[in-house]
Amino acid sequence: QEQQGAALRAMRGRVDGLLVLSPYAESPGFLTDNLPQALPTVLINTYLPGQDHPVLSIDDHAGAMAMTRHLLDVGHRRIAFISGPDLNFDARERLRGFRDALAAFGGGAEGIELPGDFDEASGHRAGQELLAAGTLPDAVFAANDMMALGCLYAFAQAGVHVPSDVALAGFDDIPLARFVHPSLTTMQVSIAELGDRAMSRLLQLMDGTSTDGTGDKQTLVPRLIVRDSTTPPSGH
């Protein structure tokens, strides 16, 4: 965090605008203490109450709701969710979307939450924890693809087959997601489009051509990509 703060402070007088994508941007005082004043700035994938910088973000909440609804729609009822880091904005929004989708579905659906850290190792640990519980859920929804792949490996080591024994889904649509076996159902996030919009917004701020307020918010909704790792449970 201190290194990123120092990098922001070093921008004073050296650049005409900033795009800020930082896991620490929501920490109290991080931007106000380190961001050069009056410098055109666009924030990416963060939320700061009371700030007046434009914010462009992925709608992680809507994406997680869409994936959870997909798993429910094909008949899965006990769904485990592998979460990301507690302080990460994406992780919190994806967990919130999972919970909200289950709540909206009502009775008959059960959510199981396991900790994760957005890396393969934590997904592998979560998979082992589910295996040790003795009864697998119908489906596992990992908050990103890296954890889903770690979980897939844990299942493979134990002789558990995806999707016939348990369905598995991720989030992000990393390139590897389509090449593993089975190919991974996931939410496609267009980082390139997000970056393009953020740069366009920053250029508007810098040249004064913006017609709306500085504190506007824009979101991109991820797209559900259904592949082989999620299928209806037996008998459906």
C-alpha cells in the first residue's frame, strides 16, 4: 500500500491525468492523502462515498447474481461459493450477488460459503474442505477462474468428476478457462472495453470536452458463458 501511495505522490507535476486501479483505493485517506490535487483522475473498479472522480467498474454484483441464477435454473440447489479477499471490492460484490440471488430464489436453495484469496491454492484448499465434509454440494461457484481451476484440481485428485458429480463455475473468463477439461462455465469480463472507456473518459476530463458531471459512474455487466462444467443434476 505504501509503495502505491508513493507512486501516486510521485505523479505530481509529471503527468496530465491518472487512471487509478488499486486494491487500496477504498482504504480511508488513501486517495485524499496521496492523489495530486486537481489532477484529472478516473477510478477503475472501486467505490468511494463522497468522491467526485468518475468511476468505471465491472458490475460484479449483477454478474454473480446471473451465475447463481444459472446454477439454480439448471436444477442445482446446494451451491458452495468460494469467496475472494475480504478487502477486495470485486470479491465483496461477487459475494453479495451470490447471497442476493439465493435470497431472491427463496426456500429450497442452500448456500455454503468458503474463504478464498483469488489464487489457485485457495481454490484447491476450498475443494479439499468440501471433499472432507463428506457430502458434496450440487455446484461450486468460485469468485474467480483461478480458484475454480484450483478446486477442479482438488476434485480430480480425489476422483470426483465435474460436472457429473458436482458442477463448477468461475468468474472472469481467463484464456485458460476454455481449454481445461471440462471447459469452465464463467462470467466474461471485458477488461479491454473497461480500459478503453476509462481512457476516453480521462481524455474528456483533460481537454474539457466532458458534458456531464465529474462524479459519474459507468458499469459494464459481465456476460454468462456456459461451457461443459455446469450441467443439470442427474434426473433433470
